[in-house]
Amino acid sequence: MIEEKDIINVDEPELTAGERLYLPQIAGGMRTTLRHMFKKKITVQYPEQKRELRTENYRGVHRLNRDEQGRVACVACFMCQTACPAHCIHIVGAESPWEDREKYPVQFDIDELRCIYCGMCEEACPVDAIELTPEYDLVGRTREEMIFDKEKLLMVFDRTKETKPRKNPKITGYSGTGCADEHTVTERGEAH
Amino acid sequence: MDWLIEQLKDQLVFSVVLSLVVFAAIMTAVAYCIYFERKISAWMQDRVGPNRVGPLGLLQPMADGAKFLLKEDIIPAFVDKPLFVLAPAFALIMGLAGFAILPWGGMVDLDGDGVVDVMCQVADPGVGLLYLLAVGGMAVYGVVVGGWANNNKFAFLAAMRATAQMLSYEIPMALVILLVVMTTGQLGLDDIARSQMGEGNLWHVCHHPVAFFIMLVTLFAETNRTPFDMAEAEQELIGGYHTEYSALKFGLFFLGEYAHMIIGSGFVIVLFLGGWHLPWVSFLQPEATSVWAMLAKMSVFATKIAAFLFLFMWVRWTLPRFRFDQLMRLSWKGLLPVCLMLFAYVTVLLYLGRQTDLMWTLGGNGVLILLVLIVAGTMGVPVSGRQGNLSTLPWEGAVRAR
């Protein structure tokens, strides 16, 4: 309950004679703008100059990581597709030709126009296969072009792996229990 | 060449050629005004401004022009069609009509035989000032007709504001012009310009600094420029009178505004700053009549106009817009009384025959400024008029009570 005594009335400060005349204030303002005319400009000429990103974990274009042998690290578990709030990930899984995992993605599409770059896919991925890169200058001429398929996403990895190495390159397969540390992976891989 | 000069010695032919040249120059200048408006606004905001089209962005006006030409010209179904089409043309034509009587370069002796052949002025009617006032007054019709034809309440509101503003500021402006007319006894623009030159004559700004300042303020209001751009106050009125306009029609309004600025600046320069004259420069005196002197005079005049345009832009990117009641108060309670006092004072000087006596005119101006300072300094109501100084509304009594 607000009491009368709690209310503080704030009045505008009384104007001085100079402020009341308005003209000295105009002169002051004009001086300020004139001074700024000759100041150093802060514009970044974008395509030629690029500002350094202020954060390491900027969430830009996705990439699909490769493991040490250059294969796609994804195990087609559909966790990212399930977690995605924008429903922009579409995966078609198939039986893996490799020993260390059950499945791999035949098709892996991300609609970059639909994506809201929340990073939930990255959070959800049990094998750290999908990651968001700091790349932000994402352009295309058509909507189809902006649906990134597996090859394109792997290409993003190839061009960003130098600047942003894969977080946990040891993890290559998925145990199926949701626990994806190195130990279980190898164990399971051998078991199959 | 000789034949050409022989033809040009006829004032009519010279006027036609001059008007074509001036028209081309003004249209280019207007296009580049928009470029510089953007550049200067950018510089004042620590930005770079347009720099992509051509070197330094200098081809930007061409790109803008092409854009205006090629965009879809929409005429909404609900507008008053004939007036809708007419209004932009009106704005531009009235902006350009004033150029007919600006004195660009005084008398010219084209063939160098010592006899003055033509005036470097498209037309020099004896009532030049009245013509300018009339054209300037007509310029508001572009805004009013546009606002009306839009058939849109915001545009109409803008038109109403523009009308009221024009009416209020036309009066101090006319009074100030009258001061100049009274001191010189001339109405023709070239005569007024020449009355400020030669032995013992000074630019009128020396005699009437206060009048010059008032003229400047009313000029901002007449050309609808910030801080008096009530007619296109985006935050309140969408686009104001050009809300429904697109493509070339919108472009014409734009051109009209800048043309109006140029003509207004030229007007002030002729009245107060000696037109094409600079003191102590021999070829900028009325006696110098060669073709080269004419060109020099024209460029001096153009430079003065450019300086004024910079002032317009400088003010635009510095000052916020006035509230409408402040605008009205400034005119009726501020400028008008000062103008009337000045007017009365100059009348007395005229009676005493002292109207060109620097001591008397400046003394009067000084006393007037002092008076204004005392009144404004002691008066409770500030000139700018804050919201807090408005009388309290009945239901606000509890909050505002101290």
C-alpha cells in the first residue's frame, strides 16, 4: 500500500535566465554539433572492414563436425531435431557403415532462414557433432540456397575448424544411453 | 562569337539564357543539397554518410533521382486526384519562381565598350520585393493543397499547421522586410543590393542586426525547416503532407523544399548581406561591369547561398523541433513585439533622417536587445515554454501542490 508520505514529487529544476532565453542554449548545441563534424568517424565500412566479435560463443551458422577420420560425427540420434524450437532441422538416418556407431545421417538439412540461432541443438547433441560457429555473414539468393545440407554444413566445419576447434574431438560415437563420455563409447563400439 | 554577344546584348535573350543556366544550376544544386544534407548529418553524428555511389558518394544524387523516377507512382483511391497531382508541381514551381528576380551579378557590359548592355538578372520588376513575398506566400499552397488532397487526417493536420505557421511568421518577416524598404526607399532587389555598396554604405546587417536575426528565424519557419518543421513532424504526423506521395511526386516536394531554401537564402543575402558584393574587392563593386566581374559576382553570391544552406543543415541536425504552442508563442509574443518596436524606432530615425547613421541604428538595436533580455530574464514564462510552466489542470492539483 502506497502512503501519501511515500510519494515524492519531482519538479523540473528552475531554469536559469540563460536557459530561459533559449539562445545561449542554441549556441551551445551548435558548437557541439560543429565539434562532432571534425571528430574521428566511428563508422565501420562493413564489407571491407569487419569488427571483431566481442564474444567467443557467438551463435552464427551451424556446422557439422567431423571426427578424427574425417567422417561426419553425427550419429543421427534426432536429439537436435527434437530439441529445435523452430523445427528447422531435418535428418534422415540410416544404418552406419562404420563399426563404432549404429546410425549415421544420410541427409542432414538445416533451414538457416527458419533457425532462430538459439543453440539448443548444440546443447542437445550427445556427441558434440552439431555446433554453432561465429560466422554471421550468411547470404543467399534463394530460399532453397539457404537450406544447408550435410555437405554444406561439413564445409562450414572445414572452414571454421582452425578458428574454432571442435569442443570435444574425442567423442565420436553415441552409446545410446545418453551418456556420451569416451569410455562408454569405445566399450560399446567394441561390443558391436 | 560576335554574333552571340550581339544577340545577348538584348536583355530578353540574355534573360532567357540566364534563366536556363540558373535553372540547370539550381536543379543540380538542389540535388546536391540532399547529398550534403545527408553528409552533414552523418558528420555531425560521427558517421561517414553516403560514400558508395561514385567517389565519395558524389553520384548519390543521380542514384536518388533515378530511384524517384523509376519507383511506382501510387495514387491512392481515396485522394482528390487533380489536386493530388497538382500539389507537388505547385510546391516546386513556387520554389523556382522566385529565382526569376534574384540579382545574380548586377550590370554587365558584354562587349567591353564601356556601355552597360544588360542586367545579370532574369527580370527586375520595380516591385521585386512584393513579387518575392507573394511567391513565398504561395509556396505554402504546395503543402496545404498536398495535405488536403491526401484526404488523410494526419496530412490534413500537417496542412493546417503549415498554414497557421506561415500566417504567424509572415507578419514578422514582412515587418523586417519593411525596415529594409524604409531605410533604402527601394523595392527592386538589385536597387536594394546596390544601396549597400559604395562609399559610406554598409550592408544592412550592420544597421539592423536584430532584424537580420528575426529574418533568419522566420526564414526557417517559412521554409518548413527544423526547428519549425511542424508540417512534416514524423513522430506525430507520419509523413505530414506527403504521407501518401511516392516516386516522382514525393521527389518534387523534396526539390521544392530545397529550392525554397535556396531562394530564401538568396533573399536574405540580397536584403542584409549585400547580394553579390564584398567590400574592398574592386571587381565586386557595381562599377565593375566586365563579363569576368559578372562571373565573380555570381560565384560570390552562390558562395553566400552555400554558407546559408550549411547553416540550415547545421541547425537542422542540432535543434529539436518546437512544440506547436511554443512555435506560436515565439512568433506572436516574441518576434512580433520586437519587430513592432524596431519598426517604430526606424520610423523615428527616418523622420530624423538618421536611418543610415550607424551610431543611431546600432544604439537602438542595443537598447532593444537589452530590453528583451530584461523582460525575458525577469518574466516567469520562458521563451521556450516548458510544459511545467503551463497552468495546472484541476485534477493535477494534488500532484503538483508543493
